[in-house]
Amino acid sequence: MFKSVKTGLGLACVLAVMAGCSSTDTDDTAQQQMVEQPTEPVVDTAPEPETAVPLDNVVYFDFDESLLKPETRELLIAHADRLRDSAQNVRLEGHADELGTREYNLALGERRANAVRDFLVLQGVDAASLEVISYGEERPAVPGSNESARAQNRRVVIVK
Amino acid sequence: MIKNLLKLVSVLVVASLSLSARAQLVVDITSGIDDPTPIAVAPFAFTGTGVLSEDVSDIISADLRRSGLFAPVPKEDMLSFPKAPDEVIFRDWRILGTEYVVTGRIEPQASGYLLTFDLVNIFGRQTMFTKQVSGGSRQLRDIAHRAADEIYEAITGIRGAFSTEMIYVQEERRGGRPSYSLVRSDIDGARPKVIRRFSEPVMSPMWSPDGQEVAYVSFETGRPAIFRENLRTGARQQLTNFKGINSSPTWSPDGSKLAMVLSKDGNPEIYVLDLRSGKFTRLTRHFSIDTEPNWMPDGKSLVFTSDRGGKPQIYQLTLATGQVDRLTFDGDYNARPRVSPDGKTLVMVHRSRGVFTIATMDIVSGRMRVLTETRLDESPSIAPNGAMLMYATKRGDKGILAAVSLDAGVKYRLPSRSGDVREPAWSPYFD
């Protein structure tokens, strides 16, 4: 497991998702995030960053695309600003929708997470603090074979 | 060619320590060939006491029906239940239009059963063979499948694959949390046994060529990793733990190597792991996605998916020269190739007009043919006799397995009673 994940901030991210989204699937996304948190208690007592408002932690993509959408830029810059000076390790989890083959989607999920990583690194975040993991289509945020579900499943989740 | 063979085929005792999976798959045949051969499997005599736990003649009928090539006569339409060739009244069966009659006798043995069965050609008025199959007391289904294999081969000239098995991925939700299992079952979906349960996703099961092991990708370590597992002992080994993608394991035809996909170099590339030396060899060098390798039967080249041309298409890599040739040109999405046992046909996931279907392609002529007409078809896996393939599809929002013959004439579904099932891997022959 990714030992240095801070459960406290992870939970803050979950709350951010629950509070910050207006779409109907918010709870599903939030549950998915909670599942991804390690259950073991955090041993070290690193100080929490003095972030006033938790940031949304999901970036969405178009079908079969790994290019960052222009509207995600602002959010990623805000993440970069907070990560730049922190020693925090971050997991970038790439996901795909159900369309297409499973192994190809694993590669597509990685491409998306790499796009987020490369953007953060360009903004000055230490590449060594970012780990890319692709889940392909194996862990949909929203079940179902419809375009609304698929749009929410083509995503990268920033897990701190 | 017609002689009374008396051949003893013994069914190996497969000791299974596995748990029984709760979901049984139930076969639902949706189409067969236009002119299937009428055959009657008369109820078998049992010379022991009590009642057998399985109806062996029924299982044989079901196997033959599922192949799509046969139309078994229902028991209630039979005028008599002959137990041996000398009890077959040819005129009665001719009037019914029955071309073949199977008769049989089951005897108890010290530790199981012995089935003696005969295949009678009604129009030729000949007994084509008499054979025997024996098995343990819990192997009546194995005995039936072996008998069906013999009948199928005698009539069609193609080796039967009813005794083969499959491994698939099952996902269930308990209290909102998904759980994943690798399940092994007979190819008709019966006798499902959980190989292993996982709390994180598991994918890409692939049988070793000797049918003794399975390779798969598990996320249990927090990232995808490739494992091999011995199906008899349950012993397993983690083969890879690289940064990034570790996926798509596929055994070489001789079982000595495993091709796979690793993205440790920055993007997905095809590698080969020599299982004896533990040495990894990189095969592809391209900034695009290279994935989903599958070996040609001669072991001299691999087919794989790459989007180096802009969209996913299937390419062939010759190991001796490193040369890469594009194989598919029809459609804007062709992926996850599997090669037929004779090396002549590719099956793949093919998108046309936004719909994902299973297609075959003749490798020499390049001619492509779409086999399925559902929308989200994936993960085709070919039977070792090359007659049919199993694939995953959706029915409503539920993941199910289905089968289609490589000539598209025969189709059936195996819906799961609980959970979603996907990624069927058809076993090799076990002998």
C-alpha cells in the first residue's frame, strides 16, 4: 500500500467531493474515494497543511482522450500550489469508462493519470512525490451502461 | 472405418479443495445452425442400486445441443429406450428422422462408475463404436462430457471440447463494497468453484498451455501485479511488481515464457518473461500504447494491440526479426486479439458504428466478419478445437458470458444468477 497517504486530508477530500458537487452521483463518487483510503491508522503526526477550503480531487476526460480539458486547468493549478512545498506523497488514479477492451483501458487510464502528473510537474510539483496507478475500467465510480455514468468514470482521482 | 472399438477412457480425479461458487451459470441457446443433425441419447441403464446423482444421458444431450450441430430428440418423443445396439428398432427411429442413437449402461465400480456406450447410425444400420469411460463417484459429469466428446468427434470429425473448463472473473456487491473472484467451472457453467477471492480488482486470467496453472492481474498490492497460480495446489507466485502497468499475461505455446505488458519505461510496452531464468526481454519500442499480446501457435510471433497508427489496431511482431506488421484495417477500433489453434484466424473486439462486437479475421486474406450483434462484447476466448469462442457481454447492466461459433452459426448465453461475470478464459485440453 501507499503508506504515506494521510488519512486526515484524504477524508477532507472526500468531504470536498460530497460538498462540492451538485450532480446526482456525488455519493457514489465519495464512497469510491473512501474505499480507496487505507484503513490502518496514520502513525506519524505530520502537521496538516493549512488549507482553508479542501479542493475537488477528480478531473474528467472525453471519450478515448487523455488530453486535459481547459476547465480542469484552474483546479490542477490550485492542487499544484498546495503540493509544491509540501512533502506529501500523492496517488494519481487513472480510470476509463466501460467502452473498449480492459487492458487497453488500463493503458488509457495510465495515460490520463500521466497527463495530470505531467501538468503538476510543470507547475513545479516534485515528480518523485507523485505515483500514477491505473485501474482502467475495473473500478467505475458510477455503475451503469449509459453516457452519464461513462462520463463520470473517465477520470483521474488525486488521492492524498 | 466402422469397427467396434472398445476403448477405456479414464477420467482423471481432479481433487478440488476450492469453495463452491454460489452463482451457477444457466445455458440459454439463442441460435443454432439451420439443419442440425437429429440424435437420440436414450436414457442409460444403471445396474447398481439407488439413483445416480446426475442424469448422464441428459448431460450428453445438453452438450450436443449446445454445440449447435445437433438436435437431440426429447425423451418424451422416444418410442423406446434401447439400452444396447441390439435393442435399437431401426424403423421406429427412421420414422422419427433420427440419424444417430446413443445407448449406454452404467455399472458401479469399486470407487466410481463405468459407462459403456454405443453410437448407432440409423440410416446406415451400423454400430459405429462401443466405448467405455470410467470415473470416480463424484465424476458422473466428467464421464458424460467425455462420452459427448467421443460422439461429437465420431460424427463431425472434430475433437470435442465438452470436457474443457473455463475461468472467469465474478464481481459481487455486498453491502455496497465490490468483491471479486476468479471462478473455475465446466465449460457448460456447471460446478463453479472459487479459485480465489479478492477485495481489489482482478483481471486477465489466462490458462497455462498444460491446463495446470492460471496467470492473472491482481490489484491486491495497491497496483496491478501479475501472478501465476497452480490450480491444483493453490500455490502462487507474484511475477512482477514494476511501477505502472503490469498486465495482459499470456503463456507461450510451450509454457516456458509469459508475454506481458509493462509500462515501467514510461508507456505500455510488450515484454517476455522467461519463466526459467526470470529474465525480462523488451519486445516493443514505441511511444504509443502497445498491449494485449497473444502468441501465434508456432511461438514465432505475437499479435498485439497498438494505437501507433492513431487508433487501436492489431499488429504482428515477428520475434526473430523484430519486424512489426499491421494486420487489421477495417474499422477504427480492433483490439484484444486471440489466435485460433490452427493459426489461421484472429478473433478480436471490433467497433463499427460505435458498437463493440466480436469479429474474426482470416489472417491471410484479411477478410473480416462480425460474429455478434450485441453492443458491449469483449474478451473473446477460443475453444481448443477452434469451433467456438466464449466472450463477455452485457444484458441490461449485468455482465454475462456468451458463446458463438467461429462461423457465427451457433450462439448461446450463460447468464449468471448472481453478480457480474466477465473475462472468460477457455481452457486447453487437459490431456
